[in-house]
Amino acid sequence: MESIWLEYGWTLLILIGLEGLLSADNALVLAVIAKHLPEDQKKKAINYGIIMAFVFRFIALFAISFIANVWQVQAIGAAYLLYLGLKHVIEARFGKKNEKIEENIEEESAGKGFWPTVGKIALADLAFAIDSILAAVALALGLPDSPFGDFGGMDAAKFTVVVIGGIAGLILIKYAATWFVKLLEKRPALETTAYAIVAWVGVKLAVITLAHDDIGVLPHDFPHSTGWTIIFYGVLVAIALLGWFSPKNKTKEE
């Protein structure tokens, strides 16, 4: 039983760290959306937008608990996470990011009043939430079942991990994003690392999908097997270490 809770705790730490790295970009986008507002309204707009997003996230979380074990949803989620992660990694490695993205966001927001800006912030955060919720679900579904029964169509403890991950994302955007922005300035390779982890989590969700009873390509117990668990976390740690010690970070620090 202790090993189960160690795995839950380790998964939760990974999820919170991933949320933190992704929240840095998210917080920058929210700041750009509110940039055109007077100083006394900027903070209010972001706060109200995050409160609205908090409500939206919980609706999404409760909905996902009932459909998380539907293999079609798992397959779409796996494909989306793989696309999102690989797209960012390939662009960072071989291409150039669009440097005018923030300018375009600012131009679209300019001239809009307080409440339309609040609405746009809430919708932007909900878009970010899709990535984090899918990643959290993929990590949670690979965990062993707990003795606490089910919530909707999902194990209650697994659902709790997803909920904590969703709450952590909002808290990190609100309070810790500045620290993560500074960390990314010192170690820019960590941003690409975060998306590489997202893609690897997509692989995990794909494995869960292939082991679904209605698909049966992989044995039902394979996603929970010791061998696959060691491979998954081993590769994940390797990706994180490569990002932390990447040569790209040294040139930035000098």
C-alpha cells in the first residue's frame, strides 16, 4: 500500500512542476491581454479572469471524470498531447517561433473594455487548462487503483490528483509565474523540456488507450506493470535532466 501512495505523491510532484513551467508562458499571455487597461484595472481583470477560469476548470474536471475511461476520448487526448508537445519541440529545434504572437494578442485586446478583457482572460486560461487537464488525466490513469472507490467513471484518488493539478495550475499562474519566468530566463531549454514531457505523457495516454478492453492491442494490465512504470518514469527523468543541463542554458547564464 505504501508503494501506491509513493507513486501517487511522485506523480503529483511531476504534475505540479509541469504546471509551473507551462504557467510561465500562460501568465505572460494573460499579462499581454490586460496590457491595454489602466494600471488600476490590470490586476483586477487578471484576478476576475482567473476566478472565472477556476469555475470553468472545475466544470471541465467534473465532466472529464465521467468520460476519462472512454477509449475514444483517451485516443483524442493522446493525439493532442503528442501534437502539442512535438510541434513545440520541432519548432524550437528546427524552426523559429512567431515573434509577433504577443503583438497580435495585444492588438486584438486593445480598445476592449474591462469586462470583455476579463472574459478573454478567462477563455485564454480555459484553453491552457485543456493541455494541463489532459496531461493530468494521462498521468492519473496510469496510477494503480485506490481503495476509495470511484467518482463518476474515475477512481476517486486519481480524480483528486487531477483536481489538485488543476488548482495548482491556477495558483502557479497567479502567484509563482514570475519565479518560473526568471527560471526560464536562466534555463531557456526548460520550456522545450516541458513540452517534450507533455509529448511523453501523450505516449503514456496512448499506451493506456491501446490497453483498453475495447481495443486490446496491449494487455489490460500493461500500463500498470512494473516494467512500463520504470520505463515511463526513467525516460521522464532523463528528459528533465537533459533540459536542466542543456548547453543552451550555459550560454544564457554567461
